[in-house]
Amino acid sequence: MTVKRAPRMINSRRLFCTDEGRWPEMLPTLHASNWPTPPVSGTSRLARHPLNSNLDSPRIARDFARKTLAEWELEDLLCEAGVVISELVTNALRYGLPGRHRIARAPIQLILMRQERRVLVIVTDPSGEPPVLGEPDEFAESGRGLQVVAAVSEAWSWAPLSTGGKAVWASFAL
């Protein structure tokens, strides 16, 4: 697998959604800002999977993505998407479950959205705290997750949800 460095797209204006009316049809809990531009036509497909706060949630999320991408005939995307899904779900487990949400049923959600020219991987969690793309210590065993997401995906960012919490998304060109 060749890893190419994705351009910095965090909070890029050209990725923001300006057409608030289209998103609620596809994902009723999305807040309109900080989302990639909605598709021009209505060809989007959507798949959701709730995840518990268990340590096996990243594996369950990858399995769900494998099945969904196979149904969409996009198996070639699984390698890169699987890495991003693992990182985003792990971050949601580690940083996105404050206090009472740790024992809540299905506090995290994986959403896959296929559009004409891309696939979006979206992971929601109940925390409103933004993800932080940091520079990890050279010898640290963690802290590189969002750098991996940025390197493997076409673009990524996050947005608050109108229902509370946040969603972190990454896109993959088709």
C-alpha cells in the first residue's frame, strides 16, 4: 500500500456545506457547518451502525464497513477506510465518552455515506470537544491517529451535532 500525504483540509471553506436543506434528508442530526459539500444529485447511500463502548468496537466497525463497502462494490476502498475507521472509533472511545456516556448503550455511531464521487466515513460521539491534530513525541506510543487519518484520507474535519456531541468525518475519492 502506498501512503500519500493528503492536503490539509481541516476547516477548509470549500468543504463547508452551504445548502442546509439537503443534509437533514440524509442525516437528520447533522449541524450544517463544517461538512463537505452535499452531493449534486440524490444518489447518496447511507449505512449506520451504533457501537457500544467496548474495546472490540473498532473491529466491529471495520466488519460493518467491509460488509457495506462490498454491497456498494467498493472493496478496493476497504484498506484505507479500515485504517481511518479504526482510528476514529478508537479516538471516540478514548476521548469522546465523558462520564455517564461510558456506560450508555451505543454512545458511538459509525456512518458510511456513498456519494457520486466520494465515500464519507463519519464517527459520532457524545463529547463536544474538538479533535486535536497534534505533533506526537517521537518516542510516544500514541498520539498519531489523526495524522494517520489526514495522510490516508482525501480530507477530514469535524462538526458539532445539532443533538449534542460531535462527528468526525473523513472522505475518500472514488
